[in-house]
Amino acid sequence: MASELQIVTVGDDPPSAPDGHAMLVGLLDHLEACWSRFVPDSDLSRLNLADGHPVQVDPSTITLVATMIEAWRATEQRFDPTTLPALMAAGYSSSIDDPRRITILPTGALRFDDSAAVRPKLDDIEIDLDAGIIRLPVGLTIDAGGIGKGLAADLAVDLALRSGADGAMVSIGGDIAASQRAPESEWRVVIAHPDADREPVGTIALTGGGVATSSTRSRRWRHEGIDRHHLIDPWTDAVSTTDLASVTVIARSGWLAEAHATAAILAGSERVIEHLDRHELTGVAVTIDGDVLATHDLAPLSGLATSGATTGDRS
């Protein structure tokens, strides 16, 4: 998933041993094979190229697409995984790890520059749970992106607990899921500053849930002489002009934290805290000028501890 992976399990059962961690890595490898737009025969690639025809997919892909739809609705459509054509038009068509891995889209998956065009939406996706089949409407493509990392972390933690761990934490590129018993009394998460040479914004302690950071400072490239980043505003179908450098969100799950981190950073500095408060979420934002904004419960955040999982490094 083009990210660093960190796994912590607590307990004496197999998930705490090397073989148990290998099991979790195996799950994540399987999810990437199913969900990556850079894998030609992945479920996601086959869905995007199906031209409106139904596709038999892995059960995990059913979970992914259903979660995408739920996240889209939960964020008033600010999180939108259907902006892949716009992302590719901005120059992000090949993997940052291997430029030879290129996303291929059907000719019908074009940007909808004509405001009169009827653009298909996530609500138009058909999911047959019993048959394990998904049908995307013609003209709609999806990208697992950040929510795939958050959901994958959730699923890995769930597998660790079902396999006997007393507690588990999984971080995929700074998208974190944690549950049950921590190595100490709480799970500690360092909120990295979007500028790599700056001290961390602070450290938070959790009993469980998800933490995710969305940033305009990571996954950057230069296209047609212009610096770009990976955040597409679905309301403009263009690279976001947000004045925020990063937003970190704490939620009940990794995927929900990731969806709201994306929605919140798109809201900009004037509305980011309002978005988090309205959804009863905890979070902290850093503007491009370095100002730190936080929800009320994180307002006194000042710790600079550097031990624990880190969010904000590759999201």
C-alpha cells in the first residue's frame, strides 16, 4: 500500500508471535491484491474496467465498497472515492513505489466538465451480498486510496483479536486502528507535524478506535510544470486549494477517521473545527502557515513525546 507498516499485539497467543504477525501481513497483502488500482487483475481494477457489467469479487471488496458508500454519506459527500479520473488527469496515474505500475481506466471514465452531464454516484452502485457481486454504473470508477488503508488496519486488528490477541494496534502509513489491551495502560499516538523537520504537534493516548491524518504535504509530484498533491475536491473535480497542510482525526474506527480527515482538510481552516464538532469528533489541524487548530478536548495539546505509533507520516 506504498506505506510503512507497524503491528503491535498484546498477549501470549499466536498473534503475539512472529507467525501471528505473518498472518496479519498476509491479510494485508491479500487486501492490497484485491483493492489496488495499480494491480491489473485486482477486484478494483476489474470493477473499473467492467463497463457497467457485474463483477464477482472477494468478500473483502464487498466490505470496502459498502464502507466507501457509508463514508461518503457520513461526510455529506465530501469524502468521495469516485474522483479517480480527476486524480489521474492531475498526473497521479502510476504508483509512487513503482512507476511501471500504471492505472488503466475505460474510455468512458472521463472527467465530467460539463455541468449538465448526469454524473453517476456511489448510490448508483449495486451490491449483491449473497452472490458476492458488485456492479458499478457506466462512467463511475473508484479508488481505495486512504480509506483502504484505514479499513485494512481495522480488519487486521479484528483478525488479531479473533485469533486470540488481548489487544492489537495496526498502523498503515499513519492510518491507525487499535483495540483492547495496550502494552501499557493506553495506546499512545504521536501526531507528526506536516513539515518533517518540525517537532511533533503532540501525543495523544487512546483506549481504542482509529486515528488518521490527511495531508497535502505527502504524495506530491510535479505535472505540467505545476506542483500537485493527491487531494481532489469532489465539488470542483480539481486538486484542492485548501489552506490546511494536515488534519488528524480520532474516530471509532480507522476507516471513519480517514474519511473525516479527508473531508475536514477539504473544509479549510475556517470550517475544519466546525466540521469536526458537528460530527462529534476529536481532531487537530495544521495550516500551511504552521498554525495549529484543535477541537476543544485537544486545545491544551502540548506534549512532545516521540514514543508510540505515529500518524501523519504517509497518509
